Amino acid sequence: MKASKTTFFLFAGVAASLGSLALAQTAGQKQNKSKPTQRPPVVQDVKPPTPTPPPAPVEAVAAPTVEVLAPAPVATPEAAPPPPITDEAARASLKAGTAASATGDLRQAELAYRAALTLAPPGEPGDTVAWEASKRLGFLAFEKRDPRSAETFFGAEAVLARRLYFSGKISPRAFADSVQRFASATGSMGRSGESAALSFYAQEIKSRAQAEVSSQLLNRDTNDPADSVGNVRVAASGLCVVGRDPILKDRVSCEDEEGARGEALALQARQIKASAPPPPTKAEREAKEAKNKGKGG
């Protein structure tokens, strides 16, 4: 009996358990029907990001040298080179000045004559062209009624003529004509004393040249009374007309002009002294005194 009771109780416990289980399952199903099934989130295996290493220190790199090219120069017309300083160029300028003067273009003529003075070779090789250019500039100054400039350029002409005459490059007459033009220009400036001395100088140059030719023809020495007179002292003015225009500074100097003026004044003084009557002798003085006393008595 005991075994059966025990077995009974065992079956009863199992049945109760099974009943409770069935009730629980039924309740769960009801709950599942009322609520949607939620799936648990899928957790992905995410690896932590690998830390980026800090950038390596950038070394200072020199900036590449960029060669800046200058802009190409714009082609401009080049100035014509100055003409060479030759006797041919100076003479060509003289010729151009003469042509301009013939057409009445005095301005262009003056520029051409000045260019001839500049282009004439320095020293003795260019003196002939400079002499001619100075003479033409003097004539142009007279045409423009500019006596001051006329005296300046005729003075330079006379100085250059003197130099050329003593070197045997021009005739005595050409020298005398240059001096006479200088005398006329000096007179127009009101210096009559120097003008007279220069005029005498010009005449004396011609006279002595003629006497020289005569002496050669007659085969005898010339005898000029002025040459027997010793040195005379003259007072020349300190005026320098050739220094008025800078274009003449490399061709003639104030010392050259002073020499020409001094020579003219000295020659005039010697001639005056030589032409003066000789002093009376003792007998002539006594006779003159006796004559004066007789008139008085």
C-alpha cells in the first residue's frame, strides 16, 4: 500500500508540474502574440581605429629659384652716331652751310658752320676749315645785325689767319683781308684806336708782301724804316673777344688774340716813329732861335 501511495504522490507531482508547465507555455504564447518579437541587436566586432601616426616634421625646402626674365626691349630707333671728326666731314658741313645761306636759311647755315668748327680736326690740320667757318659766321652775324658776334668770329678768323700765314698755308693778301675784317668789326663796336691799329696792320702786311716780291725780282734787300726802330711798348686792352663763344675755346685762345692785337699796335707805333721827321740838329735849333729873336726885335 505504501508503495502505491508513494507512486501516487509521485504521479500527482509530475502531473502538477506538467500542468504548471503547460500553463506557463500557454501564457508565454499569449504574450508572444500580443508583443512583436524583438531580436537582440547584433553586436559587430568593431575594431578600434588605428591611431594615425603624427606627420613627420617637414624639412624646410628652399623655394625653387624662378628666373624672372626681363621683358624684351622694345625696338626703338637708335640715335645716329656722331659724324667722325675729319677734314672731309668739316668741309661737307661748310658746303651745306653755303647751300643753306644761298637759299636764305640763315639759321640752318649758322648750324652748319658751327658744326664745321666742331668737326674740324684739332690743331693745325683743322685750322684752315675753322678759319673759313669763322669768317662765314662773322658775315652771318653782320647780316643779322649782331656786331658783337661779328667781332667775335672775325677776331677768331684773324687769329687763325695769322697762324696759317706764318705756317705758309695762306697768302699775305688773305691774311690782310682777315685782319681788315677784324678791324671793321672792332670799329663798329666803338673801339676806334684798336680799329685803326688793325687797319694799319692789314695795310702793312700787304705792303711788306709786295716789297718782298720786288726785292726778289730786283735781287736786293728790302729796307723798311720801321724795322730799324727798336722795340716799342704798347698798351693793349685786356679785352678778349674770342672768349665770348664757347665753340671757339678749343680752337683759339685769349693769348692768341692778345698776340695779334699787340703785334698790330707795336707795328703801328714803330711805323709812326719811323715816319716822324728826325729831331733838329744843333745848328737848326740855333737858327730857329735867332729867327724868332729877330721877329721879336
